[in-house]
Amino acid sequence: MEELTTRIAEFSQVALDYLQEPAFIFQAVLILVAFGIAWTLNWWAEPRLEEQARRIQGYPGVLRIAVILLRRLRWIFFVSLLTVVFAVVRSIGWPTNHQLLSNALLLALAWLVISVVSQAIRSRALSRFFAIAGWIYVAATILGITDDFIALLDGIGFGKVGRGQDAPNLSVWWFIQLILLLGFLLWLAFSIGNFVNQRIQRSDELTPSLRVLIGKVLRVTLIAIAALVALASLNIDLTVFAVLSGAIGVGIGFGLQKVVSNFISGIVILLDRSIKPGDTISLGETFGWIRELRARFVSVVTRDGREYLIPNEDFITHEVINWSFSDDLVRLDVPFGVSYSSDPHQVSALAIEAASAVGRVVESRTPVCWLTEFGDSSLNFLLRFWIRDPQNGLTNVRGTVLLAVWDKFKEHGINIPFPHREVIMRTPIEVKPVPEAE
């Protein structure tokens, strides 16, 4: 610690002497002027160039690159101006030591390149973190203080992991290495997983459930491998996590049992193929089609556009109606009644004819109509027909069939009865006329 304090004091004295030199002040003024001009040019040019970029049609890749460069236009101007200033200073020959200008130019150029390259990371927070971390490392290398900087960070330690001489020291530098290495490996794992998963989803030889299962297993496996490789690369003895894994197991048993239950239920659903993306299902009051199977829940989209995230466990423990499990052919029933003055044979024939004329009704299965009951004021019938697209709605096709039946009955003079009530007054009541308003 005393050595570190001494080195910091020596560095501070050298820096103070350097800041008082005329050459430093001159270069610093040039850098500040270039910085101000770059910001002014950016304020003037960015709106005009952005208007031109919006006219790019049909080239999303070119548009994305243009947007990335526009967001860093001030740094492009700054690097360009510093390059010109550095060339002029070198040609003049004063100051002879133009280290500040060259370092500023290299640091600005490094930040510009790193910030552009980091846009390959989709997450904005991770992109910003890796850009800053990468620039700090490049800056330390340019300034020649990499070893001193690493020694400073490595000196802030929290103890060793494991026993033996090879056990790593838990320092700030170790954590930075872990984060950078783990972040890169996870990004690589996600990229490979997404690439392979896209190819799997396009395969016609695999069922939809098997595609989802392979995709999930592949991602989990790649993430686990990335974490193990990162820890092993930093000389971590994985046996030290035995006690920790036991504690995690106890925590899972008590606090995360629902999460684990839903995860296992999701695997069971994929293995037994009881539901798959595109199936039309009914679960309780929810009727819709399955959009996606996730590790914890199933996404079900209803006819009104709502998306329900139903836990996987509910599909195991509750009764589920899968309208398209083994066949997409679905039978629907429509009850109705007619007056007693109607001919039931004619009613049945007209109802079948009306249902057969509806577009969504399957032609290969002729609708049937049965007289089911002699009601209080009507002959009650049940009309049955088949459809193949339950995901397009059930209520709407029932309504269409009922309208077709109504039109057919109205055309042939068949009446739909409605309840009547006859009230008999045992005591005569005198009805007085209502006086006319004056």
C-alpha cells in the first residue's frame, strides 16, 4: 500500500509539472477549439443529413449504418479536425513534443471505432458497458499505463477462491475479466443459439413441438457451457460451488418451486406433444390459439386480440380442450325452435340447406338437424355442422348459420315463436279514459 501511495505521489508531481508547460497549454487549447467546432458542425449538419437518410427506402442495412454514423457525427468531425491540426503542428515543427495531440487523436479515434462496433450488441446497456470498458483498456494501452492500471485494480482484493497456489485472487481486475469474458461468451452463445434455432424452425422434418424443445435445450446448454468456460478460464475450481449449489437447491425447493414446476411442465408438454404452436385451445374461460411455448408459460392469443401468458403447470393440472390435437375437424351445435304450425320435415330440410350454404361449413360432412323436444310453445331442433378452422372463431360462424336459417325460414313462411302470457282478471276493473291535455 505504501508503494502504491508513493507511485501515485510521483505521478501527480510529474503530471503537475507537465500541465504547466507552454506546449501543453497550446495543444490543450487546440483540442478544445477543435472540440467546439466539431459540436457546432454537428448541430448544423445532423438535421440536414438525417433528412437525407430518411429517404433511403428498401435498404434496411444501409439505413442502420447511416443512423449509427449520424449518432456519432460529432466524433467524426472531432477526429477529422484533430487529424488536420496534428498534421499542421507536425509540419510547423512546434511544439516538438506533440504527445498530447497524438494521444487525444488516438483516444478519440478509439472511442469512435469502439462505439460503432459495439452496436452489434442489441442490448443498449451492454453495448454502452462494453464500449466504455473497451475504451478504458485502449486508453491505458495508448498512454502506456496498462501494467500500472492492472496492478492498481488487482491490488484491491477480497481474498482467494479455493485453496492452493493457483487459486485466483478476488480483485476488481478479476471481476472485470470475469464480466468481459462471460459477457462475450454469453453473446456468442446467444448468437449461435439463435442462428441454429432459426435453421431448426425452418425444418419441415421436425414437428413444431420438437422444434421448440430442441431450441430450448440448445440455448440452455450453450449458456451453461459459456458460464463454465468463463469460470474455468479464470482458474476457478468448480468444486468450491458444491456447497453453494446445495444451498441453491434448498432455495429452489422452497422459494422457486413454482418456477421449476412450470419449467418441468413445459418440457413435459413438449415431449408428449399435447399442445403445439398454432393449436386452438380452451382453458377455463380462455379460448384462443397458441402463439408460442416458453420456458415458464404458454402464450395464447384470443379472438379479441388479448394475449394470455398461462403458466405451463395449468396445462398439466387442468382440463384443456385442444380443438386441433389430432384433427382440425370440429362439430358445432346450434339449437332453435319453430312454431307448432310448421312442418318439422320441411324445417329440418331448410335448416340443413341453409347451413350447407355457409362458406366455413365443411361440405364433405353434410349438416344434420334433429327434432329434440316438444316445448311449451315451440318445436325445438338441434342443427349440427362441421368446420375446419376453429381458430377463426366459433361464435361468429354460429351467428352466420343462424342468420342463414332465419332468411331461409322467412322465405318459406316459417315462424319463430316467442313466449306469450295471458292474464285473466277475476274481478272486473273499470278502465277510465285518460283526459285529454288542454
